[in-house]
Amino acid sequence: MPSDEMIGVDASGQVRPMRICGGLGVGCGKVDDHPRHVIELPGGAEALYHLDCHAAAGCASCAEQISGRPQSATGAELLDHLLAQAPAVPQAEDPAAVNIPVDTPED
């Protein structure tokens, strides 16, 4: 199985990490470079979910981010949708960066 250290390059030349979708019993288990919601777990571990997988599991943040997207949009198409929705950040080093909130589960 690919590790988090493996990378992919999208059509625009952006390098995107290849990671699994899942953790805490949620997620589809696919390994790809699609946009993810990253959740910090106790002890510094992380769970990473496709936005559509996490929205289907009840995440309001993910549901809001993917609202209005074409239903079949995943991967690069979903990233394009997210970038079109993102507010301009004048000082961003990487204008293609999409900030997806990082949640910390409550104790």
C-alpha cells in the first residue's frame, strides 16, 4: 500500500500527496491525491477523509465545502470547485492552496 510519502502530480504540475481516506471507522479506504479533511487525533496522529466521504458521515464542514459542486466531481474537478469558492488570500505563498479546517476531537 502506498505511504503518505508517495506523491502525485496533477495536470497543472501541482505536487499532491497520495494518502488513504479513512480512520476511526469512517472513509472509503481508497488511496489517491483528492482533497481531504484532516483531523488531529490524540497523540499527534491524523485521520484523513475525502470531503464527500466525510460529508456522508455527517461532517457539516465537509458538506458545506462540497455544496454546489457537480455531483460527480472528485479529484482535480473537486479541487477546481474548491479553489473557485475560496476567498482570495493576498499573501498566500501558494495561490492554489486550499485550507481545509483541521478538527481536534473533544475529550
